[in-house]
Amino acid sequence: YTDDNYSVGFALNLDYQSVTIRQTFRNVPFWNNPANPQAGVTQRDVNFDLGRPTNSFGYGATIGGMYDITDMVTVGVMYSTKQEFGEQEYRVGTNDILNYNGARGVAGEYKLDLDYPSQAALGVAVRPISGLTVSADVKWIGWSATHDEVDFEGPANSFDSDGDGTGDT
């Protein structure tokens, strides 16, 4: 919608993402004996090598508006919803997921649920003279809603902690 001083727009977003991850996660808690919680927890580093890209489509929405306060000053705002994606699926080899204390992720299919966070922005543009525009904006991105905790699933018995070839943690 557009008027002399303001305009508002809305978009449905169709998204595409390609994800590869090579990351070490430090101090991941592992139960020493899941059948006996009193045995305690050991902190271990885990290496993820999901270096072969996988792709998925997603969706979301964006709304925004601009308002001309004067002929020289315009203010704009926007909000974009969380962009929802399907699970990324990876075929993982035996040593692609490695615990530095000796555990190995077993080969198989792993799934990663990784969405893109919602965003909000506010901007101001000033045109002090003809042909010159000075602008500034600030953007908030809600990373903690999508990246604070990421769901990652693997085959049953995904880690072999004692090297016998059978997942047991």
C-alpha cells in the first residue's frame, strides 16, 4: 500500500539454504554410565565434520513500511518471521563425527534442524541536499531462538566410546 507520505509492503518468503558445518563443540556432557546416573558426567569435546553440503527449502514472511516525516527525513521499519526449513540430511562416514577422547560417531544418516531467526530493523534516511542521502539503521536478529540449541539426530547408538565398533553411549 502506498500513500503520499507512507508505504507498507508484505512478502511471503521462499528460502533456499545450503549447509556445511565443520565445528568443534567444547565440554559436551556425556553420562559415564546412562544406566547408572550416579556414575556422573564427563565433559568431552566433539568434532562435527558435515563438510558435504546438503540443501533444503524454507518459508517465512516479511512486513515493512516507510514514512516520510518531511521531504528530507524518511523512517523505515521491517519485521521478518522465523524462516522455517526442513531437516538437513547428511550421510556421514565413520570418522566424520569424532569425540577427541576416542568415541566415534557411527556411519549413517544424521539429521540437523536449522531454521533462520526472526529479525526486526529500524532505519532513518536524511537528504540534507539534493543528490546526497545519509542513512543509518539498526537490526535485531533473534539468534537464541534458533541457534541456542540445535537439534541433531543420528542413528541409534551413534557413538562408539570403547572402540569395539558398536555404539554404546
